[in-house]
Amino acid sequence: MLKKFGYGLIVAGALMLGVGVVNAVSVSSAMAAEENKCDKCGDLPSKPAKDCKCACHTAKH
């Protein structure tokens, strides 16, 4: 019985470690991908609207 309890603790610990790693990776990638919107048009500089003629988008092309 003690052996099964120990195996259960090992499995639970491994699952918690895996969840922590996935959470840390997703949070860091979300923070890296954060981008500020343009004050004039409200679009993201990397994804402007097709008809946007704002200077923040035309300067990059």
C-alpha cells in the first residue's frame, strides 16, 4: 500500500511539474507577442487593415 501511495505521489508531482512548465512557456510567449495598437487608427502595426493609410503602417513597407 505504501508503494502505491509513493507511485501516486510521483505521478502527481510529474503532472504538476508539466503543468507548471506549460504555463510558464505560454505566459512568456504571450508577453513576448504583446504589441501596442496605433493611437491614430487602432490597428496593430504588424496587421493593419487593408484600407489603412496611417503613417505607422506605410513607414514599414
